[in-house]
Amino acid sequence: MATTKKIYKAKSGMIKRPRISEKAALVSTRNVYTFDVAPSATKAEIAKSIIAQYKVTPLKIGIVTIRKNKVTVRGKRGTTSGGKKAYVYLKKGDKIEIM
């Protein structure tokens, strides 16, 4: 069972999508890019995924856990989905084209 899970992770990659927000746009001017990643992702796995997908080597990676929040929309109670995001720091000349 454990081996199939590792194969699935390796195929799908740890990076879900780039995170598009005002804060992400602000820090991207300083060569820091933000991505939504799998909840089980580690810094080493994220680095390998960045190298494979974007052909750049990250200097540093920071990981932040996003907690679930309780919300009320139109009288209905629910929760927002939590997750994990990664800040990928690149050296001065490198860029990642997101769109």
C-alpha cells in the first residue's frame, strides 16, 4: 500500500497551482513565488517539483499551513478548505512565468 502512494505522489507532483492574490503579486516583485501545495509536501519534494516544472533552482522554500475557517454564507454554516502554501525564493536573474 505504501509503495503505490509514493508512486502516485511522484507522478502528480507536489505543486497544485500558483497562488494568485494581492500578497503573492507583491512578493513576486522580490523573486518570491507562492504556490498551493499538497498537505503532505515537504521542502525537498517541493524543490524537486519546481526544478522539474519550471527549470529553475530555488534558493529557499518556506511552507505555511493554512487553517480551516468557519464561515456563514446565506445563513448556512460551513468551513473553508485549509491546506498548505509554499513561498519559493529564487536568485536575482531567475523568473517563473505564471501566466
